[in-house]
Amino acid sequence: MKSVLLAASAFVVSCPALAETLAIADETPGLIASYGLSDFEVYAPRTALDMVLRVPGFTIQNDSSGERGFGQASGNVLINGQRISGKSNSVSDVLGRIPAASVERIEVREGATLDIPGLTGQVVNVISESNALSGAITWRSRFRENLTPFYDNIETSLSSSIGDLQWTVGLVSSPNRGANRGREDVFDGTGNQIAYREEDYNFTADNVSGTLGLNWTPANGHIGNLNGKYRVWQSNETEYSNSYFASGDAPLYRRFGFSEDEIETEIGADYEFDLGPGRLKLIGLNRYEDSPFNTTIYFTDLDTGEQIDATRYRRTVEEGETIFRGEYGWSTKAGADWQVSLEGAFNYLDNEALLYTQNMGEVFLPVAGSEYQVRVEEKRAEGFVSWSRPLTKKLGLQVSLGAEQSEISQPGADRDAQSFTRPKGEISLAYAHSKTIDITTTLKREVGQLDFYDFVSTVNLSEGNESTGNPEIVPQQSWELEIETEAGFGAYGAGTLTLYGAAIEDIVDQVPFGPDNEGPGNLDSAIRYGVELDATLKLAPYGFKGAEITFSGELSESSVDDPLTGKSRRISDSLTQFFEVEFRHDVPGTDWAWGVFAESYRYSPYYRLDQVSIVKDQPAYAHVYLEHKNLKGLTGTLFLGNILDQDNTYRREVYAPRRTGNLVLVEDRTRNYGHILTLRLKGAF
């Protein structure tokens, strides 16, 4: 890129050693800081991920699996100046497969200075090259209350090159385990306790995936990438509950089970080369998921052991996405950068579901009329024109304008396809206020990703409710304003403060269908606003050598008019606050480190038309850890988790006939997670 948007600025120095090696090239457009492997030696990094996680004042914005197509760039990490040509291949996954020894440097750049439309604010560019055979491996074992331990959490990768071709293969076995147990109290609408339940919940899942990455960089300047992933996810969720009634009725045993057996495949490729005065990049992706679900609930007389009732809900979902995209960019003698892009996509979802009942231990039989089949398809095209250039030595402008056209249909249904055209785009202004402060202001017009599950009617056996699919639903749109300020404080650390706000149209929420049914639908408008902070505080200047505090947090508020009451409330089940904070001390002159980590998340209540529910984990989750950075060439870390003894709490209020009526039932639950012990070994070669 030939244009110069920002004068390079001095940024953060993470420690005295880093201060000596930090290289900032004032002549490089938008370069905020540049780090080498030696700058992270104190942490003994094994992979590029270990390094990026320690870049002061920076937090990774992960994968784009929920984004609408490829579109313009999202996230804030590049590999060798390029986006990752994949969606399920997250940034953290890719960085975790790059050995630290293969990293030449990590650049922190102002995104608006790069010729990649859509990138704004602080962006990390990882420059790596692997010629000799190299690899990375991480092994974890976890022990926790109420569950058997696992020993098969392994992430491994190999990288090398053959001439101009670099290759990376990765294998991951990442089992998931969860458990909690406790009591749930049940009250009627007047506050009288009518029952209590002793409950025990556990969740197990096996998650195995393999990846392949190829990068071709011949001498003619062409660049080709091919990425593939195959993943198997098998999960089982079980909840046992004994109910005891104030009325004296016989106690009831309830067993709820949910299982999923998912297969996911994805292949993505891109190819870039010179053409005329600029460069053309072609991108393609195909993704497929096959997900059979099985939900069963049993009721048994606890005294006699006699089965009272049982219901099963089986559902099979197939999803697919195919995307083709072309980008052509060039620079002018006046210092401006242009790009024209076109993208086409085809998405579909096939859903088959059937409800079964069983009485007195007999065979499950289908419920007449419960069979439900639906297919949803979307054909979408979008086009963009993007332009950027410096206005002054300190001020740069990036403009992207475009639109998308979409057609949504349900083949076989007695209804016409719905089509719509939506404008999209953004304007970004980057201002280098000083050598230590950069401010980026971005105004966007966004179109949200459709959730095809909103088109499909579903049954929730655990909660005892249903949701009607809505074929009329359309993607939400929004005007979004974001102001990001990046500040470096020398040896004291760095921080990034972001203020944001969004005016949303066609937001999706639960809406009424007739007097009895409900399901997802579009509401006219909503607003959301908040503040985010990512910061690193180095304690060496205060006399505590080797110690630092990192913080990432967000406070968010929202408002939408409830479709039932007409009154303003928060957006259903939206994030209201979170924080992650870590204190770490790398003991000078030793291979030892120790630290404390805590995190907390809060969400607004989830609203249905006849009930309100809210889930909280409190107090914050926290763990302490002890680390040795040279166990026969490996880094070993021992974590003791949930030291604050976190509980999972749940409260549900049910009204009749709807929330405008009387309160008839309250469920109030507290379950304890128990303590967690984890051992991790990391290495690279």
C-alpha cells in the first residue's frame, strides 16, 4: 500500500528489555509497534497465540463463523498481511498452530492504513515463515467434582515447506466436561412454596478435528492459500431431578437427556495475483454441517419406581454455505487506494423433526401430526466500492459503500420467495493525535446474519414450551458508531478504550402469533450502547519487577419496546457486563511464574410471552496457577479453578395466560460447580 494515513507512533513498552528491542519505523504507514520473539521471552511462548495474547492493551476478536458471508474484513488479526480464508477456522486456532520460533515479528498497526476494507482500529499482523519442520503441542488433563477426569485433551500441529509451498497440519482432541448440583425451590404466584427439587446436572462432549493449511508463494508474486477442516462433535447432557411436594403427593423422579452427533466440514481457498494496474484476489468457501439431535424426558414415581410418562423429540438438521468472492484493488499516483468487490453466496438449512411418546416403559411411538419438515434457502449477492487516502499527515479516511440483494425461499412450501435489497457500508476516520494516542472513528451500516433456526418450529422438552417458526423473518439492520482510542504509556503499559452505539432496525425477538402461539419475529427498532476497555498495567516501574495486570471488560445497555406490553426493556438475553482480569508475576531470575485470573459475565433476562427467565454465574469464576517454563523443554502449568466457589443460579417466572396476566409459578435454583484442577503441558520444536 502506497498511501500514508498515519505517522508511525511510539506505543507501549512492556518491560525494560522490551524497551530496548521495540522497533517502531516512523516511515512505515500506520505502524504502531513491532515486537520480536525476544520481547516475549519472559513468558516462554510456545506458539504465536502465546505471543499475541501478551501484546499490551490488545484482545483478539475471534472467528467470523457468525458473520454474513465473507463480506469485508472483520476481526483484528492478520497472518502475513492477509485474512484467513475460513470461517470455522478461528484466529486462535490458527495462531495456536504457528510455533513461536517461526514468528519473525508481530506488528501492531492501525487497521485503516491497510488496503483491506473493513479493518479499523488496532490490528495485529503476525509475520511468520516456516522452512524447516516445526511443530507445537499442548496437553491438558482436568479433574473436577461430580465428573470423571479426562486425559485426552491434545492440540498438535506440524509445519514445513517444500520449495514455494508451506504446509501446516493440525489435530485437536478437545473434550468438554461440565457439572453442577443443587436445589431448586418452586413457588406459586402468591409466594407459597409448593415443591422443591434436588438436581444433578452433567455435560460431556468429545470434540475432535483435523485441519490442513497450504500457502503457495512463488517468485512471480502470486499468493495461494488452501484451508480445510473436518470436525466431529458428540455431546451428551443429562439432568436428574427428585421433586418433593408440599401437598404430600408422591415424590417424582425426572430424567432429562439431550444428545447431539455433529459432523462439520469446511474447505476455503483464495488466490491473488497482479492484473493490470492492481491485484485480483479470488476467494471460495464451502461449509457443511450434519447435526442429529435427540431429546428425551422421563417421569417416574420415586416411591414405587413406576414410570409415569416419557417423551422424545428427534431432530436432524443439515446446513450448508457456499461463497464465491472477488476483490480487485489498485493504488493511484495521488496516494489513494481503491478496491471493488463482488460476492455471491448460497445458504440452506434442512430440518426434520418428530415427537414421540412412551407410556409404562413401552416402545416410543410417533405422535400423530407432529412430523415437521422444512427447508430454507437464501441466495445472496453483494457489491462494494472502497476508497482510502491520507487527508493530512495525521488524518486518514476510508470509505466503503455497497449493497446486498437477497432472496429467501422455502422450497415445497405454498408461499412466494421474499426478496429485499439492503444498503451497506462504512466510513472510518483515523487520527494520530500524538505519538502515543491514536483515535479511530467508524460509522457503519450493517446487515445482520440470518439464523435459519428462526424459520423452524421447535419443541423444548426441558422447559415445556414450543416456538413457532416464522417464514417472514428478515435480517436485522443497524447504524453503528464506534470511537476507539489507543494509548501507550511507555513502561507503564497500554490501553484501548472503545465507545460504541447502535440504532437497530428489524431486531429479532419473541413475538405473538395469535392468542396462544409465539416465535421469533422482527421488531421495529432497538438501541444498544456501551464501553469496552482493554488494558495492560506493568508493575516494574512501581518496584514489582516481572509483574503485570491485564484487564478486558465491557459495560453495555440496550432498549427495545416489548411486543406484548409496549414498555421499554433491555434486549432479551443480551450481554450487559463482563470482565476478565489477570495478575501475573514472572519471578525474575527463575523459570517460575504464578498468577490469579478472574472473569464474570452478566446477561439481561430472556423474555417469552408467558415467562421471564435469567441465568447467572456468581460470584466471579477465578483460578490461581503456578507455572514452570522449562520442564525438559516444556512449559508446565497447574491451575486450581473455581476458588471463589461459583454457583449457577436460575430464576423463571411463569404467567397466565401471558406476561400481562397473573404470576402463577416461580422456579428458583442454585447449583454449585465444585472445584477444578487442571494440568497443562506446552511445547514446540
